[in-house]
Amino acid sequence: MVKPPFILSIAGGGSTYTPGIVKSLMVQLEAFPLAEIRLYDIDAARQNTIAPVVEKVIRDHSQRIKFTVTNDAETAFSGAHFVFAQMRVGQYKMREQDEKIPLRHGVVGQETCGPGGLAYGLRTILPMVELIDQVTRYAHENAWIVNYSNPAAIVAEGVRRLRPQARVLNICDMPVAAMRNMGAILGVDRHKLEVDYFGLNHFGWFTQVRVDGEDRLPELREHVARFGLLTEDAAQTDPQHADPSWVKTWRNIKPIMEHFPEYLPNPYLQYYLMPNEIVAHQDPDYTRANEVMNGREKKLFAAAQEYQRSGVLPDAFHVGVHGAFIVDVACSLAFDLRQRHLVIVENKGAIANLPYDAMVEVPAYITSSGPEPVRMGAVPLFHQTLLMQQLASEQLLVEATIEGSYEKALQAFTLNRTVPTMQHAKAILDEMIEANRDYWPALQKAWENGKAV
Ligand SMILES: NC(=O)c1ccc[n+]([C@@H]2O[C@H](COP(=O)([O-])OP(=O)(O)OC[C@H]3O[C@@H](n4cnc5c(N)ncnc54)[C@H](O)[C@@H]3O)[C@@H](O)[C@H]2O)c1
Ligand SMILES: O=P(O)(O)OC[C@H]1O[C@H](O[C@H]2[C@H](O)[C@@H](O)[C@@H](O)O[C@@H]2CO)[C@H](O)[C@@H](O)[C@@H]1O
Ligand SMILES: [Mn+2]
């Protein structure tokens, strides 16, 4: 176990989420004592824009914590006890491509689901492995990487294959955000909920939602049948979720549960179960990447500028469940708290009828040696089949990345439920290879060779 006060490095320090996460760290400083916070990013200009805001957040709470901003891996990770990873490989410019290319072919354009998620995975696996190697080289021998970098399911599978011994815990805030909304609907703090859940990241179902041992899913079902998984105050709790696309997402839980009322789905299942409606409501010229660049990013950059100019920091970022969750998980890892959280882990029988080595999302007790998954038993044939297809798509994508295989990439795209035909898969993949020429050299080469044959 590592001893406090900790050195914490944030990889992807220039992220729009950094100020919120650091604010959450400051709020929980007694529970998670810090000696130093280091920001690390490959984009110095972006990180330098955000860094003064982060420093202000720290100084409002502590004069003692050392603050370091760097683009050098050795400086970033030497002796670090924890690394929070939140890299967006290719930044919003490539997110826009991930979303817009499939849409031009009438297919869902999304950051982590469908072809967009697969493309993002192809870009992220190897940089994630590089980050792990740097941390292994420089950080404390018992350091933990807590990873938010998306697409988390594919990143987790890539890391399992390429660096199986690494101390990396992959997490997602979507189930926690759903639990926040459930708590608001039930009039109970989200921390009082204990859930059962099975699936892959961004592809799973809540099977029970207990409060003091009583399953409240029946009550939630009734609420969802009227409003979806949304309350007015849920939108207020997290301003990001007041954006029209998020409101729609929470509402779409309603049609999904009208068809399949037994379990409460992860909101991301909308992309797989109702892709036509999603495409019909997406604007191919203005996707979520544009909404974020013109919203969250613009607001934060403007506030950073205003702070530099006037010394006054406008209210420009939000802590929410995103910041709170990663700090909770780190506390449990640091102090062996055995808190129960939904995280991404190697299955090892937790879902009895999925492969033993699949990277699944289930509840786990978080100990200082890592997560201990809770057994969710066997899942129904319908869910098992959906999960197996998605898993195969993601695993083939990982193999395509490792082997530089065009054929496996095409299989991954074809198998994805959002993609109707192999012709759609090929057209989208080929356009994506062009757009990602700076990121996928091996695949580009395999594709060029194939064309030449
Ligand atoms: N798992 C989850 O539930 C969850 C929730 C929210 C956000 N995220 C993820 O968090 C990340 C950050 O999101 P954002 O919207 O703030 O993006 P952002 O573009 O604002 O920030 C990402 C930062 O990562 C940096 N980066 C890119 N490649 C890097 C590398 N190889 N090494 C170090 N830094 C690198 C970029 O320069 C950028 O500053 C994304 O991956 C996003 O998908 C995950
Ligand atoms: O479109 P974005 O960039 O706003 O969000 C994409 C991410 O959405 C989920 O995370 C939400 C979370 O659900 C919410 O409560 C709040 O904390 O904001 C998060 C970011 O919007 C999802 O889990 C992530 O994987 C996505 O990256
Ligand atoms: Mn997520």
C-alpha cells in the first residue's frame, strides 16, 4: 500500500474535466491527502491555458500542495502514487470526424459507440500502453492508474492483452450518473443506493436498485414509463445534462423499457437498440463534438482568459459525479476501503455465461490490491447475445490495432450492431482510415496494400 500524502499525476492535464476533478480532490483532501498535483499533457498550449485555473482551485484550498505542469513524462510520473488518465487522443477535431463520417452513411455518429467508438479505440490503445510504460518506468512501484480515457471498454481490452500485469483500473461515470438520477427520483442520496448491474462499458443493465435492502426498481420502472430517467433537478445537478442531446438520452430510457421492462438499461444502449431514431435526430453538420466545443470547452477557455485578465475566475466548470467518482475510487484503492463501485474488470466468472477473460462492467469491492468483482450469475439469452456480439466487435478491433489488420478492423465494424451491412462497414472504415492517417499508420499501410492487390 502507498502512504499519504500522495503525489498525483493527471495525464491529459489539458482536459476540460481537469478543473472539476481537482476541485473534487480539494473537497476530499482530508480523505485523500495530497503532497503534489502534476498535470501532464502532450499539448503544452492547451494545458498551459487550463493550468492557471487549476492552480487557483488548489490555492483556494491549500497553500502547501506543490503544483507542477509538464510535458515531460519523467517529471510527470517520477515517484507518483496515483495517475488519473483522461486522454482524448486526437482531441475534439478527431471526435468530430468519428461522429460525422458514420452519419454521412446514415449510421450512428457517436464518440464511444458504433464506428466512432471503434475509430477512437484504434487511436487510443497504443498511446494508453505508452502511458502505462512511462508510469511503470518512473512512478512508485505500487502506483495505481485510474483511467477514464475512452473508449473505456476497448482501452480495457487492449490493456488486458498488451499489459496484463499493469495496475490500471478502468472506470466510467455513466452508471454513477444514472444512480444520481435514480436517487433524485426516489428522493434518496445516490450513496444510499446499492445496485446490481451487468454488461460491458456503455452496454449494460441495472437488475436491482436497493435502498436499505429493498429493491426499488419497480418504482423506478413506473417513473421511467412516464418521464424516462430524468427529473428536473437531475438536470440542475449536472448542467452538462441540460444540453438537449443529454435530455433526449435520459428520455430514451422510456422506449427501451417499454419494449424490455425487466432491467434498467445504460443510456448508451439507445445507440444499439434504436439507431434509426438516433440518426434521424442527429445533424450531420453539428454533432455532440460541436456542442461540446461551443459549450463546455468555450466556457472554460473564456473563463481562463478572463481570470488571466482580471484575476477573477468566473464559474466555468462543474465537479458533479465525474469528479467525485474518480476520487472515491482512488480513496478506496489507497486505503483498502472495500467500497462497492461499478467498474470495468476481467470477468473471471462474475457474469457466468460470458467469457472468463472478457472485460465486463459489474459491481466490485475496491481494495488496495484492486477490484474484487461481485458475481452477477448467468444473464438471459437476449442480453448474453447482445453482449457477445458487442464484445466480439470490440475484441476484433483490439486485434486489428495490435496486428495492423485491415480485415479484422472491417470485421469489427461489420459486427457492430449499429452498422447495417458490410458495405456500410467498408465505406465508413475506408473514410476513417483517410481521416486518421496520422494515427493509424499500420492500418493505412494494410489498406493501401490491399488496394494494390
Ligand atoms: N470514462 C468515462 O466515463 C468518461 C467520462 C468523461 C470523459 N471521459 C474521457 O475523458 C477524456 C477527456 O475528455 P475531454 O472531453 O475533457 O477531452 P479534452 O480534449 O478536453 O482533453 C483531453 C486531453 O488529453 C490530451 N491528450 C491527448 N493525447 C494524449 C497523450 N497521448 N498523452 C497525454 N495527453 C494526451 C489532449 O491534448 C487534451 O488536452 C476523454 O477520453 C473522454 O472520452 C471519460
Ligand atoms: O458528450 P460529452 O463530452 O459531454 O460526454 C461524454 C461522456 O458522457 C458520459 O459521462 C458524463 C456523465 O454521465 C455525466 O454525469 C457528467 O459527469 O458528465 C460526463 C461527461 O459528459 C460517459 O460516461 C463518458 O464516457 C463520455 O465521455
Ligand atoms: Mn463512460
